[in-house]
Amino acid sequence: MEQIQSFAPLILVFLVVYLFMIRPQIKRQKNEKKFAQELKKGDRIITKSGLHAKVLGLNDDGTCIIETGAGKMKFERSAISMELSSKLNTPNKKK
């Protein structure tokens, strides 16, 4: 019984780390992957570096062609910010 009690704090620490750090990160990665898969032609996006653009085409190799004010560019889908792009595409409600 003493051995179990000595391991209880260690088990509790691992449980807390999993619940508050690992699990939310896994959920976020799944949501980002789903977002990247659901991109389609014509979507307005913002890259993680802050570049505003519109999707012109999607390639099977994980890249997409986007149009900016400077012209056409090729980016990895992982370079597109899910949070900023979803805020950009949600309609603003005026009061």
C-alpha cells in the first residue's frame, strides 16, 4: 500500500499534464488538419506570416497556389493560419 501512495503524486502529475497540455494540442492539430483538407478554390485566407490571399488552386502534394496583391505564390497548406482565416471568413454582425 505504501508503494501505491508513493507513486500517486507522480501519476497525478502525468494525468494533469495530459489533460491540460497534451490533449488540447492533439485536438488543435486535428482541427488544423481538417481545416487544411476542407480548403477550396476561392477561399480567402491568411497565412501564419500575415499574408492575405485568395486560394486559386490546390495541389495533391500538400501545396496551394494563392493570389495576393503582389501576384501568384505557392504555399504549403500548413502555412495557412486556421484561426485568422476563420475570423476573416465569418461575417461580422452589425448592431
